[in-house]
Amino acid sequence: MIRQLDERTCVSGQIAADHVGDLAAQGFTVIVNNRPDGEEDGQPSASTIEQAAAAAGLKYHHIPIVRGIGPSDVEAMEEALAGAGDGKLLAFCRSGTRSAYAIAVARRRSGASPDEVERSLSDAGFDPGPIAHLL
């Protein structure tokens, strides 16, 4: 299920390589993978998703978040968001939560207000509480 954080930014749970063409058709121009390889049996590898993204003409970023959102994760997410330009970005992880939180912290660090970021999370069905101290 894709959840929209704003007009150009969405998150979802795990995607498969055969979903990438559909994502391109929906207007996504960037895919961000926030899962480390091997996190779960049966999960496609980062390189598999990256190859599918390249074949569909999409930019791809692998920003695996393992134990909480660190400064380097936030910086990498800021770069991915900036690199999307006027296109749409989809970030994914197992459930979409890590991706939503990483985007929220990156947006806050880039100047969005805490209220705006919290509202974006809440409207998409995420509890901002666990990262409130980072906002």
C-alpha cells in the first residue's frame, strides 16, 4: 500500500522488481530502498530493485536503516529528496514506517516546520511520537 506524505513524496512496504514499471507509469522518478539486504527471507536484493529501476529509467538510492535513523541516513535522504526535483519519490522499507520517519526528519532538517512534518505523518497514518524528539 502506497501512502502519500505530500504531493511528491510517498512511502510503502517492500516492493518487487516487477512493480517498478508500474511505479514509473504512476509518475515516480526516484525509488529509495531503506531495507538492508537479508533483513527478511524472500526479500529482493537491493541490486535486483536497482536493476529494475535502471531499466525503467528511475533514479535509485539504497539507504539501509538498521538501528534507528542516524545523521548519515538523514543526509542521504535529503540528497534523494533534492534529486527528485519536480518528480515523485517513493521510499520503501518493510512496512513504510522507517521510510516515513527518515523523510520526516530530512524534511524537518531542510526547513519544514515541526507541525507540518507531524501533520504529514499523521495524515498518512503514522504516529510521529517515536521521532518527536528529532523534529
